[in-house]
Amino acid sequence: MIDQAIRQLVDYGLRTGLVGKDDEIYTVNRLLELLEIEEYEDQPAPSAKLEDILKALLDYAVETGVMKEDGIVYRDLFDTKIMSMLVPRPSEVIAAFEARYQNSPEEATEYFYKLSQDTDYIRRYRIKKDQKWVAPTKYGDLDITINLSKPEKDPKAIAAAKTAKQSGYPKCLLCMENEGYAGRVNHPARQNHRIIPVVINGSRWGFQYSPYVYYNEHCIVFNSQHIPMKIEHDTFCKLFDFVKQFPHYFVGSNADLPIVGGSILSHDHFQGGHYEFAMARAGVERSFTVKGFEDVEAGIVNWPMSVIRICAADSDRLIALADVILNAWRVYTDESVFIYAETDGEPHNTITPIARKRGDKFELDLVLRNNITTQEHPLGVYHPHAKLHHIKKENIGLIEVMGLAVLPARLKDEMEKLAEAILSGADIRKDELLEKHADWVDEFRPKYPEITRDTVMDILHKEIGDVFMQVLEDAGVYKRDEEGQAAFGRFVASLNK
């Protein structure tokens, strides 16, 4: 059976273009060497899914002792090594990308995105497990996902990671040095990972896709140097330089402060992709003009968070106005609505910027952020409040800001059990797993006189969407009431002083 699995993997490589006809025997021999096989009989084999092929190869490696340990972490390390036998060298990938870029940026990114999936760097069969739906709200259709593509580590690997020697190489998951890296129990293997070099605003950066693609062509653009994220003038320049090179993509940056920033603040990077989020579809509800920038369209977006959108044909004008807005916001305080630029010397105000090209014009969304904490809200005043933590407790980063909820995997089982409890009339408060959802169920239950097995999950999906909408409203520095919007207007007016 191992001969068949090897044949199937090579056929997969031929089918996807990872392996050329002239590389066929060479690839077989590399796989035989990796699996420590000395005898091989090549014969036709039925086509199979990549997941099934890799499972057969991994099972063989475990049974024969080629893999010293078993478990999801060790299997991921070894199947990445298996796939590396089929992946072109970085120089070949770069050359293929650049040749296609001469035809169009879209052709180049389509090639690279397909390659990233075919090489199993993006594990298609895991991404398919993610639960996704659209939740209609007063701000438009929000995207909801329950992330199931990141496998749980087994106890053996967790224990090994604790005792493993700590390495500073690569410094983080976004460093260039990840390309081709074998990985370890506390760092994923990346032998099947490729990076496209790009020059952004005169500096060397890398372009890759996220292995956990939350939306179409979810890419990461990162500095070749391991330096911290910072929102400044050059950030706006870099965003538009990237958009000019890849005009079919949006690109944005997480904020540069804890709580309101992303998960990796230690490495300067952006996220982008070929996708239109709900925030991009949301319209401007109040237009305004900034003195000296009469040629730039500006307005407040109809969105649960506090967003200023500026638009012009000349990106340099947007960069100049973005500087004005960022510098004004960094030092802006309005005690009447609990906005403080700093307390005890600690800065709180920053911006999440998102750039895109729309027709002949460039567009820049500037989301105002503040990371102040209090005793009542120790995780952040402008962060999901405690009553919503049963659904979403994690930081609100760039992807959530734009209207895509990335919810924890625990919710899959919890919602299934909650649905059964609602249908059976069980006392949710007496269930240790579900008790945290009880107040929420009591709130929405009266809206639905009759809940059936056919409707219960649709209702839970809708209500989760409403919770995410409230999460975004909590994260908004200016609330969507009369007082909050009047205060937002005061900040906008201050730009003309």
C-alpha cells in the first residue's frame, strides 16, 4: 500500500503542476529516501484526496518508526516535510510569479494562491471545516466564522513544547527565515512555504498568504526586518504603494497598541486580500471637509465602530490628510465621552488604517481606536464587554474591525448542545458548559414564540451575528447614540482648527 500512496502523491504533483514530467522519477526517489524505503514497485494507482494520501504515508512512517512520535503536532511536522518534496525552490516560484505579473497582477496572485493551497501550506481540507455564515444587521451583512482549522495540540506535544529548548530562530511566525524551516514542537514546519519579495516604499518586504485564510486570498505583507508595528506617515505610504502594485487587493494594518492591535505587534506587517468586507460596502452617512483638503472627499461611515473615510484620485493627498487626522487623534481628549489620549504617560489613541482602490480613486478608511482600561473593564473600555465574552472575548483586530467575526472553536460544540437544551427545555443554568450562555438565551428567547429543530440553528446564527454587532459597537470609541455622534462631530470639527 505504501507504493500506491507514493504513486498517488506523485500523480497529485503532476496533476497540480507541482511536479513536471521530467521530475517524476526524481520525486519518487526523494520520497523513498524520506520514508527510508529501499524497495519500490511503480504501478498505476487510483486517484485519491491529498488528505487521504498523506494519512497513508504518515501511518506508514509511524508504524515503521520513521516518525519517532505520533500525534497531530508531529504529523503536521512530518507531512509538511513530505510535501516539501514536491514544492519548487523559492527562485522558481518567484520567477513564475514575476512572469505572470507582467501579464497582470491578478494572474500572478491567482497562481501564487493556488500554489499555496496545492502545496498544502494552506490546508484546504481543514479550512473547509470552518463554519461560516452571513448575519444581516442594521449595518449590513456581517461575516461570521467559527475557526475550526487550527487543530488542538495533543497533551504529549504540549508537554514536549514546555521542555523544548527555546530558540530565537526564526524570531516570530512572520520572519523571512520561516521559508523552508523544518519547524519544531513549538513552531510550525514551513518547508512548503514560499514568499514573494516585494519592494514597498523603498524597503524590502515579503508577500505570502495566511495558512488560515479567513477570506478569499487572505494575504500577509511583512517587513523583511523584525521590527515592531507602528502607525505613522510611512504606514500610509506603504499601504498605497502596495495597492498600486496590486490594485485588486485591499490592504490594512492592525493598530499599534496592545488590546486594540493584532496578535503580533512585534513584527511590522499588513493583511490584505481579494475580498470586499461589510465595512467597505457601508456608505458615508455624514460628509465633511477639512480646510486645505477641499479636493478630498471625507465623511463618517455608517458603521458600529468609529470610521473616517477619505477618498481622492491622488493618493498623496490622502496620505497628507491621514497624517493630519492621525496626529490630531493621537493627542485628542474628550472627557465627556471618556476619551483620553493618555493617562500616567501611557498613550491610548491610535488608528487602524485600510486602503483600497475603487475605480479611478483611492480610498482610505481610518478607524479610531483607544485602549484605555478601567476596573470595570480591565480588558479595555473599547473592547467586547463582559456580557459578550460568552461569544467573543478576544481582541478586535483588523479583520473583525472590517466586519468578519473570527470566533473560537469551542462555540461549535456549545451551540450544538445549546440547541438541544433549548429544544428539550432543559435548565441551561445547571449545565456547567452552557451556563455562561443563559442570560443571552433569556434575552432572545421571547422573540421566538416557536423554536423547532428546523429553525433553532438559524436562530442561534442570527443571534450570534447580533452579538458580534454589539462587540463592534463596544469597540467603537464614539457610540452610535446622539451623545456619541455629537462628540464624533466635535473631533471632526477640531481638524479645521
